[in-house]
Amino acid sequence: MIKFAVVGCGHIGKRHAEMITRNAEAELVALIDTKDKQVLKIDQYSVPFFSTLESFLQSGIHTDVINIATPNGTHAALALQTLNSNKHVVIEKPIALNKADAEKIIFKALHAHKHVFAVMQNRYSPPSVWIKELIESGKLGNVYMVQLNCYWNRDERYYKGDTWHGTKDQDGGTLFTQFSHFIDILYWLFGDIENIQSRLHSFNHRSLTAFEDSGVVTFDLCSGGMGSINFSTSVWDKNMESSITIVAEHGSVKIGGQYMDKVEYCHIKDYTMPELAPTNPGNDYGAYKGSAANHNYIIQNVIDVIRSRSTITTNALEGLKVVDIIERIYAAGKR
């Protein structure tokens, strides 16, 4: 059994714990959180509970992997602490809030000879798997334009009473917390971007967050073609869409839906689209939204990599590149 401990027992941390306990090759050995166990409502997991990662590491309980599902601003320090203890680490998005800290994680992992798994579960969504294979097949030809649209609702229901969402040092910004998964898909499909120009604005979040709620970004793809990102969390009442539109030499494609989970348009020369597996449904402020249900694939990938059966779905360098792109978008918005 591959042994896991989870740091952070909030919404996503509980998801990690659930997926670990469901996997026949995995064992959950501990839960760690600074909040009181009774407040967290984790009694269904009959494993030792610790208030700090340090106290768990000093306990002598053996673990192979530590999953970090804490506020964004704590990811880098906890990852370094994990690697210093000679454990593999799974880090929820983003792996850090700046490129320098992400580089420290990679440097430490190389010297410790341990794996760093960046959680980007949207890559497992059937439309994501399909479009990745389609682009790599060359059937689209040269890519001309890419447009990423992310229009979600995050209002007082989301930020009310929370201790870290909306703060600059722990949340980091809308692109880090809400839309880094889609920045990752953009990078995964097309590689790096350059010549970034950004306009950032806060329309109705000035009393809720310390950063922007909306932005318009333009850029060039390093691989050829140009693109844009339009995002907002000011959408009224509920999520509207997360979509990617690709205009290319031999056809055009749009993947949309609330969580980029539906192929809405596909017209490609000499190509018939296959039937895709169903995508996990999503709902606002509810259980597990859209591809958040794909955490089971993350846990299985960790096990497969440790047992030398597979490669990492999202490695630390890819996690760093997402942080780097977001940092450059924000920097361009300040010019």
C-alpha cells in the first residue's frame, strides 16, 4: 500500500482523503489541519489527526506521500518541509504564488530525489484528452488563434466568513485560485506565451477581495499564432462558462460548458469526431464541481509513478510554468 497523509482538511482536502480511501492500493495514515477536528467534520476517517505538519513528521508514522490542500500562500513552504522529510509531495494548484518559490520546490525535489505532483485534474476531462490528441495529431494544421474565456460567479457567498479567500498573500488572485486550471490547459495544449498585454479591473469585488475580479489578456503563442484570455468572477448568481476556442488552418473547435466539459463546435477537414465519454457534472457552491471529481485519477497517477508504471500527469516544471504565466499576466497589467 502507498501511504498518504493529507495537510488541509477543507473542501478539497476532504476530496483527497476520500479518493485515497477509495483506492485499493492506497492507505490514508493521517490528517493534518490547524482547525479543530470537530469543526472540520472528518470523523469518518479513523486515522490520527495532527494540528501541524511538523508534529506529524515528528510522530514517526510512516508515509510515502504528503498531499497539500491548504491555502495557496502556504503551498511552497509546506512542500519544502515535505521534501526535506524525504517524502513525495502532491500540491494542489497553484504549486506556489510566485516563480521563485516554485523554483525552490523543483530544486529541492531534484536533490531529494522525490516526485512533485502538481494537481491539474482538468487534464483528465474527456474533452481535454480529446483535444490534446487532436492537436498532437496535426489534423488541425497551423493554429491561428486561441481564445480562453472564463466567466464565473464568486460573490459574498464564496468569500463570506473565509479566512484566506480574497487575500493577496494567501489567495493570490483570481487567476491563481479560480482559473489556473484553464491556464494550465492552455499551456498543456500550446506551450508558452509571449508579448503579453493585460487590462485588469475589479468591478464588484472591492469590498470582498484585495485583487482584480476581471481581465482581458492578449498574447502570442511561442509555437505560432495569437491568443486572448477573457476572465471574470463578476458574473451574476452562477457560473456562466469556461471555454476554449481554436481557429486553425484545417478547422475550428470550441470546448465550453461551465467547466470546459462539453465540445460545442467541431468542424475539421476530413475528420469525424468520435463519441466522448461523459464528463462529471458540476454545480455552483455544491459538492465537487465539474472535473474536481477527477481527483481519483490524480491519486492513481501518484501510485502508478511511485511503482514505475507511468509518468507524472502534471510535473513540477509544468506547475511552475502556470505560475510563471500568471505572474507575467499580472506584471503586464501593472505597466
